[in-house]
Amino acid sequence: MLWFLIVLLFVGVIAGALARLLVPGPDPMGLAGTWLLGVVGSFVGGFLGYVLFGSDIEDGAVQVSGLIGSVLGAVVVLLVYNAVTGRKHSLSR
């Protein structure tokens, strides 16, 4: 169980980091912010996946589609966060 939690924390950091790479512009946040972005993105991606495709727990807890959903969910969360806070991104920086 402990290794499973460590893997999930690691996946959260990877999903958050990939989301920060995919969204243009500066996103000044530390490792904890990146991890939180990945965890919230995992919940959003999991929820959207459940709504769109249904639930299939027999395939296991960690799947490639879940990892992709985590990254896409983190991108959505980051874009919504940037829109709500009014931060403008420019590619010229």
C-alpha cells in the first residue's frame, strides 16, 4: 500500500510537470504546487474519463489512459486557474 501511494505521488508530480510544459507562458510554482496541480488534474481527468467512458476498475488502478487523463486534467486545471486569476501569457518572454 505504501508503494502504491508513493507511485501515485510520483505520477502527480509528472502530470503536473507535463501540464506546465504544455501550457505556454511562465507558471511560477514550486514542487509542491506542481504536485498539487498533478493531483487535482488527476481527479479532474478521472472524473471526465468516468463521465465520458464509464468505469472499468478490473483493468487496475494505474493505467496508461489514466496517466494521459491526469496530464489532460492538469492542463485543464492550469488553463482555468490562469483564466480565473487573469494572468496573461505571451510567447515572446
